[in-house]
Amino acid sequence: MKKIIVLVVLLSLSVSLFATGTKEASVSTAPWQEKGTVLSDVRVRQALLLAIDMQTIVDELFEGMAERAISMTSPGVYLAEGLESYDYNPEKAKALLQEARWPKDYTLDVVYYYSDQQTVDLMAILQQYWAAVGVKSSFRKLEGDLSAQLWTPPADRKVGPSEVKWDLAYAAVAALSENEFYDRFESTASNNSTIPYQEGLDELVKATRATADVQKQIEAFKALQREINKNMYNIPLYHQLSFIYISDKIDLKQNALGNDQFSYEKNILDWTTTRPDGMIYSNGGPMEFYEAPVVNPGLYLYQELLFDKLINADENLTPTEGMLAKSYTVSADGMQITFDLRTDVLWHDGRRFSSDDVLFTFEYLIKTPGLNAVALNTLKSISGADAYLEGKASSISGVRVEGNKVVVTFETLDPNALLTFSQWPILPKHLLGSSNPVLFQQNAFWQNPIGTGPFKVAQTVMDNYAILERNANYYRTGSGNIKKIYLHASKENDGNLIKNAESGRIDYAWSKSVADAQAIEKIAHMTVNPVNIRYTRLFWVNQYPHPANK
Amino acid sequence: MISFIIRKFLLLIPLLLVISFLIFLGMELMPGDAVDFMIPPDALATISQAELDLLRSELGLDAPFLVRYGTWLVNLVQGDFGYSLQSGVAVSSLLANTLPATLELSLAALVLSTLFGSILGVVSALYKGRLSDNVLTVMGMIGVAIPQFLFGLIMIVVFVFKLGWFPVGGRLTVGNEAFLQRLDHLILPSVVLALSMTAGVMRYCRSSMLDSLNKEFIKTARSKGLPPWRVNLVHGLRVAMTPVAVLIGFRLPMLIGGSVVIEQVFQWPGVGQMFVSAVRSQNTPIVMMVAFFSVLIVLIASILVDIATALLDPRVKLS
């Protein structure tokens, strides 16, 4: 807190040093005026980032537990080389603003939708940084129908006017695939509320989806990043880390740690514990209901352990070997995937798993509102999906069941198809077959879910705890001794995590909270493991005119 | 007295109607609706408005306000409390799961605070101006002033982390589900809740007792040669308890919603936690039922207070 106050005070002082130097703009028309918004000028967008000392914010506000972003893509093979980093340079920011004839009396309307203290502190700091280069800004928290207020695109994608009524929106993108970062840059994207049609940009976005060749995909993403970076179509701020907390009572047997917002093979059947009863403790137990794996299919440990997927994934979320499918093959053009299903799999209630469950799951999830965009895109890319959704067909024709084989034929190439099949679980047709997919989460199934995974529900005391026990019928055995998993009831942000960890009642848990990580780091029997995840905080910049920014 | 009680209960009906309408209206005036809270804000960017509208329609959220209120009211009259918009679980089942936990905690705190508050209040009054009175007065002030969450956290640090006497939270542990087996879970939260309530009862009882001891009938009793314990504890305390009974009566509504903070601190799975979560997520059926029962208890408590006052104070007549 002291550091934040010092930062704000220093910035306030610098306002008086820098802000007074701005010259009155010339009376001739500024280049951006015909487009109706000052934010249409790339120099202004660049200046807004140059004015922010993001590295200091990361070091001071986040105490180094985040990473400064120069692209939406996190560091790794997908990050383009040679991007302009727009390092803190208030003098250059002022010069660019002057060149662009920034209207001194204009106040940027900045919106955000998080209510945590760190966001509020960050907004206060950014306001001071911008004030230091002569940019006034006001901040407000959005409430209510966020989707309509943030992502409604304009009717005219070239000139607007904007349907959303703000200049900058502070947001986060938690991406399962790189496409989740970049699909919205396409001028036709249903959630592109800020970036007008730009020549060549749509083609660059489409190129990322045009090939099943991973190397070519990477190159396409890099080319797109360079274009976005040069034109500053949005302002990336920092990559958030995830923190995995592990007690000294368990041994993960060197299994790699990954992005716990999604599913990856932890080999939990091989883990060992020194607790004599074989119980390990975690959080994320159900509060009122078990959460259906729709948006983030691995957010809670139970989602990952109760349900199996067709394909497994490693800690980088890269699809690996088969899971419910003992093997799978992808055609050379990527337009057909054949899954050869296991025959030794039972649901937790004893019923046999079959290819009918696979077909049912595809047809069910495609009609479930809120399904993650990656999965929805995969399912919609299957031949006959449109006809099925429109009610013209009773089944998705592109999914063919041949005994224990399921053959999926695509109408359009989806480079993320394997990713989808490694994340979204297969659901039991015999329990959900007659239910309404629109009210999937409201189904009684989520009071006591039945899956095929390595653990099953043994006991649930809603809002209190749940106990998972090892599935004796699971088709794989492990070398570990964990018999049960105790889940303290909590949502993703667990206010009791630190207390429970301190009292020895957490063996494995994760969060994205820097405050949690800082506190748990001080507990002798716990270790904190930072993990890079695809989670980027940024500003969306409204480059369409709207009544306020004319 | 019977006709008074019947009249009072009949008056409850229009009162409940008006209050329930106002609560429903309050929920309506909040920005957004339940669907906005079902999907994380980050994920909303990739979900079409048509999908969200379909979900709204299936949940009945697209009907006009008065139709929704009317439906809720008709269902209530038929004994149907509705379903949670988040999980589809009947509100009656949710209440059946959470209410016992809250009642257990609140009743324990109410009994403890009434017992200790009354005893300490009487002691404080009888030893007015002496060391024990001053000590109790200061303790009472501290009890009123200290926030419950802070007190709860201090108790956790001392009795859980340092001494290891109690579990850190929750209502029960695996395999120990009988009341006596889970008593160790109840002690810390109920004592914390009771201590902050004790201070109020104690201060109220002290001033009421002092007032009572200065009354004419007490002087008469003393002049008749009655022993001091009889004068103080029988004649004095009976009258002194009237305002205390009023205070306790008005605390009955907290049996449902008064322990929200303590429930959060001690991970106690009660109505308070559920209510806070329901308000945040605009889960109207849950909010309506919890609020409805809270209001009902407030109104019934006020009738009970009237009756208790008449029973305790011979000067009060119900009419």
C-alpha cells in the first residue's frame, strides 16, 4: 500500500512538471477529426502506452508477480520477435500527442468491470501517468449487462458510429488458444466493438485459421501480432500469472505444473501423500452446485478428475495421446478426425461408456449457451452442424459412429479441434439425454455428477465440502496412494484459502491472486509455484466515434 | 388478548404484500440480471446476445416485471418457493440445507449473549461505580466497538493457529456429523457472535436495572424488610427484564440473517452466505424467500415482544 501511495504522489508531482508544457493546438483541422475520434490516430494510442511505466507497476504494485506485456500473446513460441515494446517515455508521449493535436480539454472515458482492490489501485495509477502527459481521464465501473455494454459492434464496421459508449475498456482475455486473442480483430467478429475495418487485417486473422500446420499457424500469428503492434489496435498491459500452492504433505512425482484454468494431465493417480488416511485437501468444492464444464472446463479440480476427455493434454495444453479414445488419427488435410474409443470404460454409476455418448455430447454442447468460443467453433465447423442447429436435421451429419469408432468430418478447417477434444469432457447420454441443453447448469445432474474420470463423488455437503474418492473401475491404475480428495467449498476466488493453508488443510490449490501468493509464501509448509498462463490484461481502445468523443 | 393476536396476524398479510413487492422491485432496479452473473465477464466477449437472450427466456427473465412478481406470489401462495436461477435447485431445499446451520449458530449466540448479558448487566448495576462495574463497562464498550470480522480473525489466530484448540472453520468434518461431534466447530463462531451481542444486552440490562432499583415499589419492598437478594433479583429484575426482553425479541430476526459476517469468517454454510451470494448474482427467487422470511420473523417478533411486555410488566395491557 505504501508503495502505491508513493507512486501516486510522485506521479502527482510530475503532473505539475509536465502537464503545463502543452502548447495550444493549431486551429487547423487535426487529421483524426474527420474520423470523429482522437483515438483513431495511432499516435494517440501509442502515446497512451508510452506514458505508462508498466514495468514499475509490475514491480511495485504486483511485486514482480506478473509480466509486462508487449503483445496479447504470452512469452513463448507464439510471441513474435522484434515487436516495438513502447517503453516508458513521457517526453515521446507528449510529442506524439502534440503531433496528433490532442484536445487538451478532452477527458478519456475509461471503463472497467473488476471490483478488486488491485484493479482500483491500477486505475488510480494510470490516471496519474496520463495526467503527467496532459491527458485527462475519468474512470467508471460498469455494472449490469456487460456483454451489451462492452462488445456490441457498430452497424457500420468502417466508420461507425460506435454502439459502446466509452473510450477505453480495461479487460482481460483468458485464452485457451491464440485464436481467442485474435479472432476479434476481424471486422466481422461479433465481439469487435472497437476496431474499424482495416485493409489487410481480416486476411491476417483468417490466415491463423487456414492451416492445420502448427508451424504455419505460429508464423501467421506472428505476422498478425506485428500488424497489431505497429498500429496499436489495442493496448496490452501485463500477463497475469497463476500460482499453484503445494503442501509438504504431498509429492507430485515430478509431474509438470501448467495452466489450472483448463485440464491437463497431472497424473494424480501417481501422486503420494504422507497423510495416513490417504486424503489430500484442496478447494473449489461445490457451492450450491457442481459447475458444468462449459466456459472453463478445468477451472475446478473436480471438473478435471470426474470427467475424461477424448484426448489428453500436457501442461502446455497441447493435445497428446488418447484418453477415452485409445487412439486417434487426423487426415492429412486436417478435415477428418477418427477416434478409436476404449471399450473398458464405465461411468461412475456402472453403465458402460459408448460412442453414443460422444455423439450425444457434441449435439448437446453445441446447443448449450455460454459454451467457450473454442469449443463452439470446433463443433460448428463439423459438417451438418448448421443444419442441425437450424432444426433441419435431427443429428450432426458430420459425426459418424462406426462401432467403437467415431469419425468427425469438418466443413471448414478448425485448427483448434484437437484442443477442444482434449478439454471438453464426454457426458453421459443415459443421464442427460432427455434434458434441455439451454438449462444444462440447472439440471439436477450437477448436484451429484457422474463421469468416467479417475475420481468419483463420494460425498457432497453443499456449501461445506465434497469428497472425491478413487474410481476403482478406472481403466488406468497409478503408483500413488491418494485415496480421497477433500474439497473445501469455494468459488474460484477463495477467501478462505490462506486460512485453510495456514491450518494445514490445503495440499494442492491454485489462484491468480498476487495477494494469496504473497501470503502463502510465508507459510513454512507450503510452496508457491508461479505458472505462465494465457491471461492478458489490456485496454480495448474504441476507435469509432461516439457522441462523447466527437 | 386473543383478539389482539388475531388482529395483529391479519395485519401481517397486507404488510407482507407491500414489503415483498418492494423487495422484488429493488431487485428489478439493480443493473443487469442473473444471466449476467452466470458467465464470467471475460467469457462474455465470445458469447452472442442471442444465446444470452435464449437463456433469459428459458429462465423466465424476459417476462414483464409485474408478470414475474405475480407468478412468484401465486407460486408462494401454493407453497412453491421457486428455484434457484443458478442451479435449478428448489429454494425450499436450499433453505432446508442452510437454515439449520444458521439457526444453530444464531440460537447458540442468542442464548449465550442473553445469559451472560443479563448476569453481567445485573452485576454491573448492583455494584454501580465500583471496580467491577467499571471493568464491565469498558469491556462492554470494547465488545460493541470491535468489528465482528476482526474479532473473529483474532480468535482464529489465537485459538486455532496458536493453541490449536478448534478447527479453522466449517460446520463439520468428515465422519463427525452428529451434534456433539461437531460441537468444536460451533464454539468459536458462536462465542464471537455472542460476545458482540452480550455487550448490548449487558449495557441495556444495567441501565434498566438501575432504573428499576430507583422505583418506589423497590423502596417499599426494602422498607418491608425483604432480603436484598429478593428485592433485587425478584422484584427489581422482573421489571428490569422488560426492555431487555424487547431487545432480545427484536434480535430474533437475526436468527436468519444476522450472522452473515461470522458465517463468512468461519466458513459457516448458513443462510447469510447464501443470501449474500444470491444478492450478488441477482438470484431473485432465493433473495425473495430469505427476505420474505426475515420480514415475517421481524413482524412476528414485534407481536411476541408486545405479548412478552404485557406478561412481564403488570402495568401493560394488550388491547
